[in-house]
Amino acid sequence: MTSAGSVRSLVASARPRIRFSPERRLALLVAVSSLLWLLPGRAGAIAAGTALSLVALCTAIDVALLPPRRALTVTRELPETVGIGDAVEGTYTIESHWPRTLVVNLMDRLSPLVSGGAGATVATLDPFATRALPFRVTGETRGRAPLGPVGARVRTRLGLVGARFLFSADDSILVIPSLSGVRRFRMLAMQHRLATAGVRSLRRRGEGFAFANLREYAIGDDPRRIDWKATARRAQLITREYTIERSQTVITLIDAGRSMTQLAATRSRFEHALSSALILTDIAANAGDRVGTLVFDDEIRAYVPARPGRGALKAIRDAFVPLQATSREPDYAGAFRYLAAHQRKRALIVFITDVIDPRASQALIAHVARSAARHLAVVVALRNDAIFAAALPRAVGGPGVLYESAAAEELILAREEALQRMRRAGVSVIDVSPQAMTASVINRYLEIKSRGAL
């Protein structure tokens, strides 16, 4: 007597060899044919037997018309990377080498690091035809996401029996910090469109200049920069605007400590920080700057020394992928000592952190002010929107709500005092919500780049 375990193992081993499976249409035909047995006398048996025989014959013909696996090719194309929360377009290409029309039901099961995929996409494929099926993939968690095999269920127009094929694939996609809006920011940097930020390029002796754009002449502009051809076309004075072509070093310094684990909307503050830092790195690298990064909590979690080119961007991107914020208190002293030892030349330091704890902010102020003597420091202070909302007075609520509002207001005042002390020490401060951080950081970088402040 065969045990239940043996039966299951036998079925499991036989399953890969069972290539055909019935479709719903076949089950419906069998059910309808079986109803003929209800007819009285021998007529019911004859009618049912004849109908079932026809169904069996059609099923055999359908099986014969199904293609072998080699008659079908399925390939998948996707970009190399996708940002968390970002969606990218991919394509499944199905190629038929079979002389009959096929109906293909494509299925996939992607890594938990991403969502989306083909799901259960149905496509009709003409003889010897190729069909492209678009799909979307959204990044969910940073890391290397293997995409796995692709399953295809194939049937003919009869649709009685389907053939199951599995197409193995060893491709993957790298889920990185969000790059949402990177093309828009890159175009902004390439065109030097700083008018919205109220910035005008300033001339400095000994520097090289490159044409940026045209704008209306303003009082105080150099008359030698008037573009007379554009003036004649527009019937008003138009001046040429130039930018300083100067390579600088840009280092992103990112706090991965306890306060960065808090959520801002659907993502942690640390995730917002990585996204903004990566976009800034992309913009700076494309502008010809040397780029690097340092991520720390109570120890150095990642360090990529500053260097130019797309290779630096890839190195920083790869360094970001495995990082997670921790519940540890950040060691500001250790981070700035490490930075001072490894980055001796003057650089633009963009420090992304959370300034909320008065005791921690004292240490932060001291080290940032000391670093500002050598480098140009920009502190991106992430607001806690929940605390700002709690500080607003509310008409309803008891003593608990009043105490909560007072405590939130006290934290905000302490935070503002810390930011003012940084500004008095010569540190540039961006006080911003995590969701609005990227635009503010890019605008400040473009302003510094245009003015040659470094």
C-alpha cells in the first residue's frame, strides 16, 4: 500500500512532465455532453456517448495543434535600476515559430522587492509573429531583486487544452533610492535656470565663463553683455547670462541615526535623505564636479571618496543600496573627524540630518561650525511635520492636548535656536520638510555653483 507521502512525491515528480491541462471550455463541453445521459432509453446513452466521443476527438486534435516549447520564445526587458516608489516600463517580447494562431497567457512572480509585472496578460499571436507586451514595475525595498522565470499558458483557437511552458531567466533589477524628478532637475542644472530662485550669475576675475541663457536687461547689468540680435528680434533690451565653469567637490554627509528612522508620509526620513543625496550627486556629476558621500550613525556606515564622472555616481548608488537607518545615536564627532582626515581640500558639504534634540544639537553645532572654517557647509535640517502640527492651538481637547501643544512648541523653539546658532557661525541652513527637500537642495547647489561661492 502506497503511503500519502509517496503519492505526493510521485505527483510532484510527474508534474513537470505533464505539459497539457484542460481549459474551462473543455470542462463546459464535458458537462453539457453528460446531461445527454438524462434522455430516456438508449437514446440518452447513444447521444451522450457520441457527444463525448466528439469532445475527445476535438481534444486530441487540439493537443496535436499545440506547439512544442521550442516554437515559442519569451524575453523580458527592463531598465537596470528603479527607485523606491518609482515605476519603470518593461516589455515582454513573445516570438512565435508556429504556423498557427496561438493565445498566450503570460504570468510572472517577481521578487518582493518590487511590485507589478505582467500578472496574467493574455495576447493573441499570429503565425510566425512577434508581440510586445508592456508592463510596469515599482520599487518597494532597496536591494538587488531577482525577477525569476516567466510562465506561459498556450492554447489554440479551439481552446480545449492548454500547454504550460516555463522560460527561465536570470535577470534582475536594482532597487535604489527614489530618483523621482531627476530628469527635470538635470535639465534645470544643464540650462542654469536660476531665475525662479532669484539668482543671477556674478562675474569673477580669472574664471572661465560659459553662455547659459538670455534674459531681459536689468539695471546694473554689464552693457557689454547685451545681445543686439536678440534685442532687435524682441524689441527690448536682452542680455546674455553666463555661468562660471568651475569644478568643485561635493560631499553628501547623511545621518543614519535614530531620528532618521521616523516616517515622513509613506517613507522614512532616511529614505528621503538618500533619494535627495543621490539626485544631487547625479546633478553634480553631470556638471563636472567631484562627488562623494559619507553615511554614519555611531560609526561610519559607508564612505565613497570624491571623484569625478559617472563611475563615482555608480559607486555612491551601490553604497546606498544596503544601508538602513538604525536606532543608535549619531556620533557627530566621529563623522566629522573621519571627514577631516579623508577630505582635506575645501569642498561643499551637504549635511542631511534632523535637528530636534537640544543636547544632540549642541554637539552638532560645534562640529558643523568647526567644519565651516575649512569647507562650505550646508545643513539640511529635516522638519518633523507631526511636531509642527501638534504645536498648533486646537479649540477642542483637554489638559493633555494643551500639554502636548506646549511640549511641541518648546521643541520647535529649541530647534530654531540651534538653527540660528548655525547661521551665526557661517553655516548655510535649509529648514525643510523631507518631502520638499530635493528641490531645496538642488536650488541651493545651483546657487552656490553659479556664484562661485566655493
